[in-house]
Amino acid sequence: MRKAILQKFILVLLAALCINSVIFYFASSRIILKNTREDMSYTLRVLDSILDYEGDIPGQMGKLKGFLDSGSSRLTLINENGSVAADSDAEAALLDNHLGRKEVQEALNQGSGYTMRHSETLGKTMLYVACRSGHAPMVLRLAVPYSGMRDFLPMLFPAEAVSFLIAMACSLVVTRRFVSSVTKPLRDISKEMLKVKGDYGELKVERSRYPEIDIIAETTMKMSQNVKEYLNRIEKEKQIRQEFFSNASHELKTPITSIHGYAELLESGMVQDEAMKQDFVKRIKKEAENMTGLINDILMISRLEAKDAEVVLSDVRISVLLEEILDSLKPLAASSQVFVHSDCQPLCIKANLQQMKELLSNLISNAIKYNRPGGQVWINVRETDKAMTIKVKDNGVGIPEDSLEHIFERFYRVDKGRSRKQGGTGLGLSIVKHIVQFYHGSIDVTSELDKGTEFFVKIPIRQ
Ligand SMILES: Nc1ncnc2c1ncn2[C@@H]1O[C@H](COP(=O)(O)OP(=O)(O)O)[C@@H](O)[C@H]1O
Ligand SMILES: [Mg+2]
């Protein structure tokens, strides 16, 4: 990184120096040309006032030649018709008409003019400045060899080189400092990350003076926090799954042990009484039914938990479904001597039939099971605020307050013996809660021990 930054720095430096030099060259050239022109115009004006146009002009020109300089400058006097009246370097009569020259034209039209031309005879670039005389109908023209900035270049190159070297040395120092100020926080972040062995929430990175690097630090910290949360969640899910498996196998073991016991008794021939034999067979059947119920509930839970599993939605006529469920629960209600009252609006919602059946039958069967002879169950289903509300109320045994927060947990039962006797698995309400969550609904429960329980479910109706 240091090398790359330094390379870029030097490139930018060189480019800046080049651009700067070019701009300086052109700006200085203009200034030098302007100054030279002004000096020459001034000289011409002085010469114009010195010259005696009535007298011997070629003679005066000879004298002036010495005054002008070492001989590189040339003074020409041109008549208004373009013919040369006198010249400091050549015989006037031999020179051709100067009317077509740009500087002469400008002087005749505007009072003064200039041009720059390469002279073949001298092999030099000449600057010509012309001026209309204030004393005679003539134009005075002065020519000097002109090289502009080129003369100064040998002087400028060393200065450029020195400034480049100084800038390079400064940039080396500055770049080194800058690079280490940028890489240090990054190194710190990686050092901190390496330090983290297990607890990703521990990662703490100090603020640097660059907000861009702080973003990296913050993102890294946020990421490690997310990793921590994710790992925690996985750990929790693992625990829940382990608990579930051990509970499930334990629950399955109980009926199997019973079945095994009864079967062994029957096999041993110890039981002679026919009525007793029949009773054992009945018990075996009951335990097998319990096992089937448990396996069905386990399958239902795992289906609900498989988030990617496809759930087929169709139009479910809730009142018809409720009738069916109540019909199937009639024997249970009769044997428990519980009266069921239902009040259902003719609702039709988009849902999964099996899930709706599970939800209603679990709540209603609980209300019947955890009740007393002569007890009652009230069911109320209606549509309010684009949601289906289900109320299942009973005046049964109720739920102790400290159990209320646990009843939706898997395998939780207030009275294990009673639940088992009724064929309960402890998974019913957990299934109900899963289903309610699937539809983004809510479930609430209020209960008073020995007085009764009320479950209230709200499920938004999909259009
Ligand atoms: N209406 C109710 N009245 C009293 N207790 C209830 C009622 N509904 C549920 N419970 C209690 O909550 C426990 C969990 O219910 P659930 O998950 O359906 O399991 P179970 O298979 O035992 O019915 C039950 O064992 C019972 O103790
Ligand atoms: Mg139940």
C-alpha cells in the first residue's frame, strides 16, 4: 500500500509540476513579449523625436546604428507608399516595397503595430515593431532578434529539478506518515479480531481519526455482534432440539413400556380371567392410540418448523370446519359430561385446512378435557377489523398462574397424569402457537384456577 500510494503521489507531483511549468512558460512568454514590444515602441518614439526629417536621413541613420546596440537591431524608415526611405543595415534603394508588411499596415492604420517573423537571411526569429512618425509622413520600424522564453530555459531547468527533488523528499516523509496513520487502525482491527477466540461480542476497536476507517471498525464490530447472536441462536436451537428429542423419546418409551408389560402378562398365561384379558387388550390399544397421537403431533411440529415446507392455502369455511370438529369431539364431550356452545359467523378465509383444524380442535379439546362433569365450553368465532377472532372459554379446572407462561412450551403439562390419561401429549398448545405465528396472528390466555380458562386467538384475514 505504501509503495502504491508513493507511486501515485510522485505521478501526481510530476503531473502538477509539468502543468505548472507549461502554464508558467506561456504566461511568462506573453509578459516578455509585451515588455519587449513596449520597450521597442518607446525607443521608436525617442528616435522619432531625435530624427531631423528635413536633414540628411541616411547620415543620421548611420549615427543612430551605433547608438542602437551591438548591431543586431535594425532601424528602417518607410514612406507612406511603402518605399524604404532609409535603413540602418542596407541600401534603401535595394529594398523592396514594405507596404504589404503586417506591422507597417498596422502602424499606418492604428499608429503602431508588430509582428514576429523568421528571417531567412539572418536565420533568426525577428520581432518587428512599427510606429507612425509624429513629425513626418513616415513609419519607423525597429527589428530585433527575439527568442522569448527560450533564453531563460537553461536557467529554469535546474530550478525545476531542485523544486521537484524538494517536493519528492517532502512527499516521501508525508506519505510515510499518512500511510502508517491509515494502516495502523487497520492493523489494530485485525489484531483485535485475532484476539477474539470464542466470544465475538467482546470485539472492541478504538476510533481512528478517519471516519472511513471507523466505518470498517463499526461494521466489523457489528458483524461480530451478529455472529455472536447467530451462534447463540444456533446454540439455543440445538438445545431445544436436544431437549425435544430426549422428551419425545421419553414420552414414546412410556406407552411402549406399558404395551410391553401388558403383552408379557398376557403371554405368560398368568391372567386367566377373560374380562381382565379384554381389559389388558383395551389398555394396549389405548397406549397404541396415545403413541399415534404423539407421533402425529411430533410430525405436525416438525412440519411447522420446516420454514421452507410448502403450505397449501385454500378457501376454508370455518363454520363448516367447526361443525365437523364438534361432531368428532362429541364422544369426548359426552364422556366428560361437558356441554359445548358454539357461535360462529359464516366465515370463509384463505388458510391451510389441516392447520385450521389443528388449531380449533386443540383449543376445544383442551377446554373439554381440562374441565369437570357438568362444565361448559363456549366457542365464539367472528370477523373483526379484517381479522378472524376465536374465543374458546371454559369453566373448567383453570391453569395456575405460574404455569401460564409455560403452557405453550413443548411437552409442558400442568398435571402430567391427567393429561396422559386424556391422551394428551403436551404438544397441542405449542402446535397452536406455531400455527398462529405462521399467520402472523396472536394468542392470549387468561385463566383462574378452579374457575376456568379463556383462549383468545386473532388471525389476520388474507385477501
Ligand atoms: N382449557 C384449559 N384449561 C385448563 N388447563 C389447560 C387448558 N388448556 C391447556 N391447559 C393446560 O396446558 C397444558 C398444555 O396443553 P397442551 O399443549 O394442549 O397439552 P396436552 O396434550 O396436555 O393437552 C395442559 O396439559 C393443561 O395442563
Ligand atoms: Mg391439548
